[in-house]
Amino acid sequence: MNATTKYFYRKRDDRAWQPLSAVATDAVGLTSGFEPLAVDPALNVAYGFDDLEGRSALFRIALDGSLKREVVLSRPDVDVDQLVRIGRQQRVVGAAYTTDRTEAVYFDPELKSLHDALLRALPGDKTISFIDATADEKQLIVFAGGDADPGTYYLFEKATKHLALLLPARPQLHDVRLASVKSITYKATDGTVIPAYLTLPPGSDGRHLPAIVMPHGGPGDRDTWGFDWWAQYFANRGFAVLQPEFRGSTGYGAQWYQKNGFQSWRTAIGDVVDAGRYLLSSGIAERDKLAVVGWSYGGYAALQSAVTAPDLFKAVIAVAPVTDLEMLRSESRGFTNFAQTDRFIGHGKHIEEGSPAQNAAAINAPVLMFHGDKDQNVGVAESRLMERKLRGVGKQVDYVEFKGLDHQLLDDDARADMLDRSDRFLRTALRLVSKS
């Protein structure tokens, strides 16, 4: 059964509420219907997203009583799924979509001209974003960053057209040589072309490297081109990193999303496994030097990949992973989102077959897990269960639990410890020479 949210509006100088739209969310998390996100008072319209031929597009609807509806921006290949807003009033100035990179389309001619001018003026391969503005929008905070550039914040004065440096996003990396990120594709077993991002160690020829498949979290999410601290760390340590946009990812339309990464886990995990096979067949990865590393759903994907392809990956790292789908369902019991979570996870044989903790005996590779004990996204009991299950069948597992931290492990010392332990674990498991 679909869950439906109804939206209403009032015309100017009229206090009577009138129906605007209804948004239905189905059992796998896909929505249909116009979902309003912003009102433009000057145009007297509501902006929002709705389905257009299987992909999300930006629409606007007149609020004058006519409910005239028009497509503002759409793409035949990917979802248009972001509004670009600015200033204290969060004025809508554009929309964005992601192909291999995130591209913003500006409706405001002045901002479009400024965006294009900054792209030409600032050095390097980068993207430009307008982060905020003063109430009168005469001063703008601008962010410029790229794949091998963590980014810099600037202050732009419209009156003088002066761009002043505010601060770098990660000053500690000023003298560190970072890796470039390349958009690639590979074929899944069924012939489907899967997009992915490949990060190679700086200066590498991209051949016969220790390598990592790094599936993203979500499952309703995706990676994009730009600076990624986790992938950059491993590239700095000499690993090739491949981040697949497996089926179940968002941004590519309903057909790509399928029944979400849990109900359609065989397809999603199959694409992750095929990413590893691509690294080997292409010669990027050295045989027996392949690992799978992920956070949240990515941690689930890492563990479940080791279940379905036990001889492919020689090491597994899972941070805050989902490990048991029935446990994930039970975590929301008693909360207002239980019905939604219950439908999203679904019922059937995929619950047991798609739960790494219920199939721990199939895993051959050593496993390292991290989890914060205050995680409210994925309960810490998931990792504790996985550790017990692995130990119970005689598998090699190390588990680190961080006290007082949530799903993001937002603590400098904890993250530094996690990275150091991960590097040492991979070097041992893959039999690599230690790197200082």
C-alpha cells in the first residue's frame, strides 16, 4: 500500500486552502506526484520535482488558482534532483543534476554569468558553488573545489567584482599531492553498463595495484566527481579505488533504482562484485590484492559481496554496516517511521538471504568493522551481531567500537584511528609491504 502526502496552498489575499498536489510513496521508496519544495513570490509559483518518463524533473505550478504546470528542467539520462537556492530568503536561482559531474543550470542571468566567469578565472579543474549571501545579495560566499582540490571559500563583492580568499576547506592538505578522479564504465554480468569513479594513486601508471571497491551508502544515494577524503586517503596509501554507481543508486531514474538496494540486493551486490572483477580483468588490480570497503549501506554491500563472492575479495572493511535486515526493521519499531521502513525493507526470502549476519559462514576474507555506540541510523547491535556470527563460525574478524559517537564518527581522533587501523589491516590481509 502506498503512503500519500497531500499538499495545499492559498492564493494571494485568500485565506482558503486549496489542493495543490498529492505525493505517493510506494513500497520500495519511489515517489510519484509533484512534491513542492519552494515558492517564488515574484512569479507566484511553487517549484518541485515530479516524475517525467521515469526520471525526476523540475516543474513549477502557478499559485493563482489555475495550477498551470510547466517543466522547468529535465534530462533524458539522469534525474534533475536539486534546487539551487541562495540568500536568507532561499531564493530559487537554478537547479542541478549529476551525470559524471554535478552541473547547475542557473535561471538567474547574473549568477550564471558570474558562475561562468569564476570557472574561467580560477585555476584547475573544479566546480563552483554559491554557498550563501547577505540579505541584499550584494556579497556572496563562493566555494571552488575539485577532485584533487578539497576546495576554498571566497567572498565575492558584487559592486567591486572583487573575489577575496576566506579560507581553505582542508588547510592540512596544502602540501599533500592528491589523486585525480576519473569517470569510467564497466559491464555487469548481464551486460548492463555501470558508471563508476576511479581514483588512482598519484603518479601511478594504473597497473597491478592493490585495489579497493568502495560502494556508497544509502542505499538511496550516489557518488559524484569531487574531493572524497576516504578515497583520497587510500589512494595516498597506494590503492586504486573504484566507486560503482550500482543499480539501486539514485540519480538515474526509477528503472536503475529498481526495488531499492535491499529488496533488489542481488542486482546491487552483483554490480559491486562485478566492479571487483573489472579491476582484475582490466589489469588495474593485482590478483589477490583486492578489498571491498564501505560505510553504512556500503558496509552492508561490502559484507554481502564477501558472502556472494567469497573468493574474490581478500579483505573486507565495514563501517557502521547493516548486517541483518530483520534487525534493521526492528530498530524502527515503536517509531513513527516504522510502517515506511517495513515497506522499504519488505518481506520474503531476501531478508535471510540478503543478511550478511545470517550467512557469515560463507565469508572467507578477514573482516574489520567499526561502529559508534550512539548510532541512530544503524544500531550498533548490527555490528555486534556480525562479530558474534563470524566468531561463531571460526572466521577472522576485528571489531572497533567508538564510545559516544554516532553514524558519522565525527571525531578527528576516531577517524584518524579508523584510517590507521584500516591501512594496517589491509596491508596485513593483502600481504603488502608496510608504508610509512
